[in-house]
Amino acid sequence: MAGISVDISGAEGFYSEEMFDEEIRNAQKSLDKLVSHTGEGREFTGWVDLPARYDKDEFERIKQAAARISQDHDALVVIGIGGSYLGARAAIEFLGHSFRNTVAATRPNMPEIFFVGNQISATYMADLIEVLKERDFAINVISKSGTTTEPAIAFRLLKNLLEKKFGVEGAASRIYATTDREKGALKTMADKCGYETFVVPDDIGGRYSVMTAVGLLPIAVSGADIDTLMLGAQTGMNHSVHEKGAHNPALKYAAMRNIFYKKGKTVELFANYEPACHYIAEWWKQLYGESEGKENKGLFPASVDLTTDLHSMGQYIQDGQRIMFETVLNVEHGRHTVRIPKEENDLDGLNYLANKTMGFVNGSAMRGTALAHVDGGVPNIRINIPDMSEMTLGMLFYFFEIACGVSGYMLGVNPFDQPGVESYKKNMFALLGKPGYEELTAELTARLGRAQ
Ligand code: PA5
């Protein structure tokens, strides 16, 4: 079975063999620390063994809940932010139809899926409520802490809408809460109101949680095969944990990006050539940004959707500050083949591409762009994935997670905390007048020079 491969030929000239060998050895040491759960943040490394030891009873319950939601409701609203949002969205967009909600409206047992609680826009919320008024919908509210402001506000509003439409009991039967096993406001509310609950394990942080109930319930509702997704993660585990040195694709990736960092690159630009990979990039940015961006260290993870962004960001990549390298996600076989037709009069001058596939054109764009960027001083790492299946996605999620844990240890940070995320929350709570923040409210109000 084809797996993930990492091609570093686009980095030639930017490193020596000795340097690469040394970084591979460092990466191997970091991996050993990670899999033996002996490194910093070890209490949040439960995801490392997850593919081999996930809770099979809960997994069955997830599938049953997904089947019920798919049969009984027009739509599922997924409420969550950050690690409680991005993985599910990445998977659903990668695996599903490009126009999923439009198609869902015409097919039985295929609920539309909407995401909310990942920002605080009243415009978005009002528009969503207008759409949902016409639908029989279920909610999957996801929050490990159970207290995050963005999803909490969205949940209150949409729970109210459900209660108005279906009564308190009818609403409760449509709400699924994914949260801490024991504590937090959401868990308390779920127990009191009788919502079905799923668990975010204690030893798995948000950005590493896609293959727990956090990601699995929405992904299963989308119609994707979560058994195969987990099988992919197990296969990924075999490759990314058990293979040694440069044979291990995760170690190769971690070693190479660490070389670029040491050589002075400050930005890792994740480039994809499939619109369905847009949210894979968003998920990847959170994973690497929150794991490595601390103690004034870390590569800044950025992303571009190509070829779209070659017409906006292409100039900078080719010719701006030489601060970046590219990580190109190459999908070897898309889900469909589309051939460019021949036209007798060739008014658009495209007949030189007649009978060629769009995949061939896209691949040529990828190869040509990478070479141009290398010539412009932007080297690359290419990550090849065979296709857009559940199997591949399970492998890919696991590959990026392991490489991220390894990279964080190589950098000398704890890849499993996120102290920086708290600062904005404290200020927001103070400015909103949340009880307990009075002193900070006074301080910030004075700084802003206005009365609250
Ligand atoms: O990675 C993280 O820890 C964060 O992005 C969280 O996932 C995000 O803040 C949501 O937190 P919670 O699930 O507690 O609502």
C-alpha cells in the first residue's frame, strides 16, 4: 500500500549530508523521548498511542450517533474553535464533495454541515440562524474546557433556537456534547439536561485531538468511513514511530525543517494544489504554531492555496524577503480525472493541452513553480500523499502530529502547552466585565482611556 513520502531534493544546496545526518540523529532521540512519554509535556502525549488503544465502546457510540443524526436531521451544526474545530473541518473538506452542502440538500441521509463558534461575528450568526430556522438540525458542541467564550455564545444562541422549535426535551435529544470526562460548565450542563456526551481524553490537547470524538463524530456524520481513518492512523503509527532514521518520513521532515530554521529561515510556507486541502493547512498551522511558537522561538507557519495564490502571493514568494521555505503537499491522485477538450477553431489557443488531464496541468504547475521558487532562494520539502482517501488522511494526520512533537523537542520547547493563548482571553474577559477580573478591567480601561 502506498504511503507518505518526503522528498527533500528541492532543498539541495541548502544543507550538507553531515548536517542532515546529525539532525536525523537528533530527531530520532526526540522521537524516542516522545514515544516513551518521558519528555516535557508528557502528560499530554496520549495521542501518540491513540491509534492502537482508542476506546472501542465510545467509537461504536460515535458511529451510532452519527447514523442517527444522518437519518433524522437535515443539518448538523458543529460548534467549536481551535483544536475543537479545525481537524473535523479539515477532514470533512478533504474527504467530501467540493460542494457538500449543496449536494446534501438533494440526497437522503446526508445532512448539511455548518461550523460556528469559531469566531464572534453577529453577521455570520444571524445568517446561520436564518438558514437553520427552516431546518431540523442537531448540534455537536465541542469544548474540552467547556468554558471557551466563542463556542459558549454560539451554543447558547442555537440551543435557544432548538428549544423554541422543538421544546426543551426535543432540543436535548438533538444535542451532542464532546467535552471533559468530569469537569467544566459544558459537562455540568450536559449531565443536567441529558445530552449524549463524548469524551476529550485528559492526556490529549486540542490540536492533537482530531482522532478522538472531537473530530470523529462530525467526520462520521459527513459520511466518511472512520474505521478506515483509524486504520490509516495505525498505519501512520507503524511508519512514523517504528521506522528508523531517514527511512522514517516524519523524522526526515522534522530534521529538514529544523535545518532550515538553523540556517535562518523564519517562515514555513505550506503550499497545496487542491482546494480540499485548504483546511488541512489551517489545521497544520494551529498544530505547528501553537506547539513551537514560544520562548521567542519557532518557525512561523503560513499557507497558500495554489495555484490561486500565485496570482496574489506569488510575487512575494519569488522575489520578496528570503525568509521562507516551502512545504508542498502533493496529492498524487485526485478523486477525479477531467480531460481538456479539443476545439476545432482553437480561438483560446488551448489546443496544445487538448486531451491532457487537469491533473497533468496541475502537476506541471506544481513542479514548475517549485523550481522557480528554488531558483529564487525558496527551497522546498515535498510531502507526497497517494490520494484523498480516509486511509491516507489517517496516515497524514498522524505523520504531522509525530513530526510536530519531534520538532518541538528538537527546538527545545514543550510542544504540548499553549501559555500564549491565555493572554488575549484575560484581556477580553476583563473588558467584558467578567466577575473575577475587576483589577485587570480597571488597568485596561485606564490604558484604553475610556470608561467601561
Ligand atoms: O489547542 C488548543 O488547546 C486550543 O486551540 C483549544 O483547542 C481551543 O482554545 C478550544 O478550547 P476548548 O476545547 O477548551 O473550547
